[in-house]
Amino acid sequence: MNFNFTEEQNMLRDTVRSFVDKEIMPYIADWDRQGQFDPNIYNKLANLGLMGVCIPEEYGGSGMDYNALAIVCEELERGDTAFRTAVSVHTGLNSMTLLQWGNEEQKQKYLTPQAKGNKIGAFGLTEPGAGSDVAALQSTAVKDGDHYILNGSKTWISLCDVADHFLVFAYTEKSKKHHGISAFIVERTWDGFSSKAIKGKHGIRSGNTGEIFFDNVRVPAENLLGEEGEGFKIAMSALDNGRFTVAAGAVGQIMACIESSVKYCHERETFGKSIGRHQLVQQMIAKMEAGLQMSRLLVYRAGELKNEGKRNTRETSLAKWQACDFANKAADDAMQIHGAYGYSDEYPVERYLRNSKAPVIYEGTREIHTVMQAEYVLGYRTDKPLNKMLPAWNPDKELV
């Protein structure tokens, strides 16, 4: 494994970091206090080619590799989790799933405008009574001629009020349980679709999150993604991509915690010396650094497997679990280093701590990933290549 970034990847990191420093850092504290969502950020991300960074150029993307997506997510979450979340959902959960499972007509109609950033994609799997237990979902899609009639609701949907296209999962045959779930591409403008934002969130306050509702929405049969009954496989493969971006974002949050803590350590003195000279503070800083390096290695290992076109469910699960736990701990320690000031929004670390909790829960809770990893080790779980894998990365800068 090559641990060196290419010149192109270094330029990408510099570009995103400069964008975050200029377009997010000066405003994020106020946006967070006010619970303000600024959709103009996504137009700016699109202008930089970041909404389809790992999508092939033939479909409107930038044509970079999957670790380029990790770089984007790292740097965006260094600014705030809300903006990494938008790329995770739009690119990781939606666009990469269309790239993997969509037919050519669907890619031209939906993937291309999304990769260009002209349209925004979102993902609808979670329901009020169906989170980790996907088979408990209640949404249904009943075939009616050349359409499906979609009914139900989804919750905790990022970009619920701004996305143009949604990947939605519903039962087409309830009796088959997991094998009766199908996936559909749904457009916001269709009759019977509505959305509602969730207010009062603990963290990620500058992100748009909420519920979406389907009341006899007529979905054209050509908007079925894959085949009937493949929805569960499609959802799980989508989560491999989404979890990868969440893990990469957690690396960025650890970076932010280190940067803020180091700065404060050099500013604050106690007992006649910089607090960075106290060994227990150094211990917290050292743990942050260890978490950063270990998490980054796990993330980029999963990214390399994606680049090779190989199944990476196990590796991505481990990266997501560990990176998010490390980020949560780093944020907690960063607040401790800041003392009483850390409890105030005068400093960013209280926002980091609030934001760090959600990734430990969504896209597979800490407990789900713990069970997954144990079952791999015990031999109870094995992964086979899917009939449709994410395209491998070609060193000639094309996805094949």
C-alpha cells in the first residue's frame, strides 16, 4: 500500500481546506447557534467539482479515486459535520449507488446532473420503527401497470428539504422479508411527496435533517433501481459507501479537535506554565494523535479496496466504528482541555462534542459494528462479491 498522496490528491486537499477556511470557518458558529442551513454552500462545492469527485467524467464527475472522496470528507468535517454529511449522502449513499446499480438510462438522467451538482441526491432507508432492523420498515410499493404506488414515510433523512432525488426503499412483497425489499429513484416534484425538517437536534444544527412522506406517489417502473427484491442488497452496498465517508469525516473531526486543543494549550497557562506542559493534558493530546493516525489508516485501507473493485464491508465497518469512537473521545478530551471555556460556544470544541455523537449512531450503531466484527472473527459472517460491484479505479484516472 502506498502511503503517499499523489500531487493531484495534495492539490485537492489544499483546495478543500482553503474552501473550508474561507467559506465555513468564519460563519459556522453563528449558523450553528441559529440552526441555519445554507444551501448556497452546495453550489460552491459543485463549482469546485466536489459533489461528484469520484464519479467518472463520462457521468459529469471529476473522475478521481475513492480516497479522493475521503480527503474531501476529512476536510469538510474539519469545518463542520453538516457539510461532510451533505457529501456523504449526496455522493456516498446516492450517487455511488446509482453508479453501481443503475442502468445507463438512469445514470444519464439522475447520476450525471448529481455529479455536476446541478441536482442534489438523498437517501431514504430509516423509518420511525426501522433503523438497525431494516426488515421492520413499513413503506410499500405496489405495482400498478407501468408504475408503482409508493406509500410510507422515512425519518432522519439528511437534505430532506433540499434534495431533488431520493433513493427510497420499500416492500414490494412483504412475505419475502429482506428479499421483498426494492429500491426506487423518487423525485421531489411528484404528487404525494412531502418533507418536514426536524428541529431541536443535539448536534449538526446547521444541517438539514428531517422526515419525508409518500402518499400514493406514482413511481414509474423505469425508476426501479436494480431488480425487484434487490433492495436490501442495494441498501447494504450503499452503506458500505456511506460508512466510508462517515469514517473519513471522523478523521477530520479528530484533526479539528487537535488543532483547537493545541492552539489553546499554547494560549492558556496554569501554575506558571503553559497547560501543554502538564502531563495529563499531554496524555489527552497523545491519544487524539493516536486515534487520528489509526483511523486514517483504516479509512484509506477501505478506500484502496474500493479502488481495486473489491468487497470492503468488513474493512469499512471497522473504519466507521473505530474512527467515530475516536472522534467522540477526542471531542470529549478537547472540551476537558479547554476547561470551563470548553463548555461555552466561545470555543468550537463544545460543537465538536455535540456533532461527534450522531456518527456513532447513524449508518450502523457502535453496537451493530461491534457484532459485525465479532461475527467476522468467529466465522459466522463472510462476504461474497456482489453481482454488481462498485467500478474499480484505473491508475490512468478512469473508473472501469
